[in-house]
Amino acid sequence: MKSLRVKKHWSQEQLAQLSGLNVRTIQRVEKGESVGIESLKALAAVFEISTDALIQSIKDQGLPPESVQDNTRIDDTEREKAREKAKSIKYFYLSSTFLTAIFVLFMVPNYNDGENLGPLIVVFISFVILICGHAITVFQPFGASWENKKISHILEQERNNNQSDKS
């Protein structure tokens, strides 16, 4: 893992900040001491690689195999999270379809040649807001992954600015 960190030109402190881990945890991982599954996931997210790739990287550094948790446990945990995510996406599509059908069924008999257009527009906007709000909670466009990428990008810019200032 140290090679991944050095390749990105990050200090242990920067990696700790990006991953939300303690500097001591980063030091333990680099020494090959035992690490937990959540620490591995946080580090894998920062490096934008899978936990399996991170584990392989740690093993490639010649660290003792007992320092990394069993892959099957990681796979089961990731599979369960993926299953929950798929269920929430399925629920989103079902509820969006339901709300759209309700709106259409409400609109057709109440249109009256444009007489009720104002209230129908208000109802339509309400339905769109409901669907968009639900989409944000399901798809989390500004979740932890986005935040880690943004932090990484900012640190990269700062490093480039510092290098150009030194030149």
C-alpha cells in the first residue's frame, strides 16, 4: 500500500485525512499489522481500486498473509451492500412509475381543455420534486465516493501549485 500512496505523492497524514482513518492506522497497514475490513474499504475508496486489488497490493509488498482479512468475508460484505443498493434502485423505479401513473390518471379526467391547467402544473411540479428527492437519496450523487474524488483532486491541484511555485 505504501507504493500506492507514494505513487500519488501523498504523505501518511494526507492519506489519513482522505480516508478518514487515523495516521496510526495507516502506519499499521504499511507495517503489515492486522487491519480491519472497514479500514481496507476506506483505503480502497481513496485509491479508487477494489478492496481485492488493495489486498493484492499489500500481499505483493511481501507482508504476512495474516495481516489481511479473509477475501470471502470482504466479498460477502460487498455483495450484501450491492444487493441493498440494487433493492433501493428497484424501489426507486417502481415508486417513480407509480407516481407517474397516478399523475397521468389524475390529469386525464381533470384537464378540461386547459381550464385546470394551473393546478395540474402545480401537481406535476410536486411529483417531479418527489421523484428527484427520492433519486438523490437512492443514487447519492454527492456521497463519500464523490467527496473522496474531490479531496484527491484538490490535493493534486495544491501539489501542482506548490511544485510550480518552487520552479
